[in-house]
Amino acid sequence: MISIGDLPSAPAGRSGWPWEDEVSDETPGRSDFLLPTISVITPSFNQGRYLEQTIRSVLLQRYPNLEYIVIDGGSTDESVEIIEKYAPWISYRVSEKDRGQSHAINKGFAKAGGKIMCWLNSDDYYPPGTLLTAGKLLADGSGNFALAGHCLKVYQDGSSVLLEGRYEGRRRLFEFWKGYQMHQPAIFWRREAFEKAGGLDEKLHLIMDFDLWARISRHCDFVNVDRVLACCNYHDEAKTGDDYRRYHADLRRHATSYWGSILNPEFWRLWYSMTDHFTIQPGIKRLKSVLRKHLKGK
């Protein structure tokens, strides 16, 4: 296991986790060395501002069986220098042009050998104890094949908001307009689930995570973990830096592709629910607003 003394010194002015050591309440015991290997994939492209925090948060997990893979898309900022700085502790790394984030993550999965899999973007980070929690809950013989935890949304001023993570069934997953609570960096799954579901759809650039959860949910449920398993830095350059507007628009655009045959009554139940949420109810509110203004004008 890697300790703070093994790694390069933190940059000047940085304090707290993962720049300084912090031991989780859950520390590995002797039996934990038998836990399955976890493969963590980090896709990276010009996120040098956050990348070192990401890397250190993975390496300092004290998880006894870690495979860490960093796939950089040919960054032109300080990212490659940071990756090389931590190269002795990274299982596999590459920096070369790719076809986007989904392709980079798939490249990492192709190199991964762990029984448990996940990806952590280069502007997100794990709090202490995340990998040990995932390893224990998804261990061989546990009967669990995927899990979802909470995520902490961290703003640039240091404030944060808890994003509760929860899986409530495949049908509820498709009703994203009622509240989408599957937060990608706080989700882990076993290799068996991944092999049945397949890799990321490289045609998708925003909702490739939702698409994977939808395919995994055909074969197994996600166990809910009442714990913060990841932190995401919220900034303008992030794909979701528009407060998820483009992400939700993409969900809406692709929604019907997940609902099965149009001959199935469930398809039309979902269609009506989505139409009611996005069209009917907003239309009624607009009509009421117009009528109120009209009546006030009399």
C-alpha cells in the first residue's frame, strides 16, 4: 500500500486531503489483502489544474489491490508532466490523441484486469476509504455486482453540496425527469456486469454513463451505499458546468431508445410522463400566468 511518504511532496500552499495524509475510519486489515483488485481508469485531457488531486486521492486510498490506469488524450498543459511525476505508482499510462472521453475510458478498460471497475475523471477525487468500501461490498461471494454512493459537489470557493446517490430500479432510472441520482464517480461494478453490458458507447459524449447504467441494470441491481464515495469539482470548463442543462437535454433526446418496443404499454406510460413533465405542465403554468396578467389588467 502507498503512504504519503512514498509520493512526491505536495505543491506549496496545498493542504488537507489528498495533499496531507488522512486515514479513514476504515483501515485495511489482514483479511482485506484478499479483496479483489479494483481497476480505476482516469481519462485526462488538459485538466492539469485538478489532475494531481485526482491522482493522489486514488493512490492514497490504502487499498491493498489497486490497478490505476491513466489515459491522457495528448494534453498540451501540465497534465503529462504531472502524470510522469507519479508514473512509478501508476499501473499503465499513455498520452496520445484519442476520439474523445468515451474512447479514452474504453482504452483504459481494455487494459484493466481488475474484478471491480470504475472511472474517475481528472477533475474529480475520492475521499479516504472509498475503494475499501467498494472492495468489501463487491467482494467475491458478496452477491453484489454494482453499487452507487453519494457525491459531493465542490465549488471553486470551497463550499459544497451533497448529491445523494440512489438506485430505485430500472424503471425509475428511465424517469430521469423526476430526479436523476446516479452520480458517475460514485459508482462501481464488477467485471461480470461490465462484460454483459459492454463498454461505453463512443458516439455518446455526455450521457455515456447513463447509457452504461441502463445496460448494467438489465442484468443486476445497484446496491445503495449511504456514504460519500466521490467529490466532483464544479467549474465552467466541465461538461456539466452549465448546471447539467446539456446533459439533461441529451437524456431527453435519447430517452425513447431505452424504453423498448412501442407496442409495450410501458413505453407509452413513460412517454406520457415525460411529455407531461416537459410540455403539458409547463404549458399549463404559462397559460395560468397569462390569464392572471390578463385579469389584473382589467
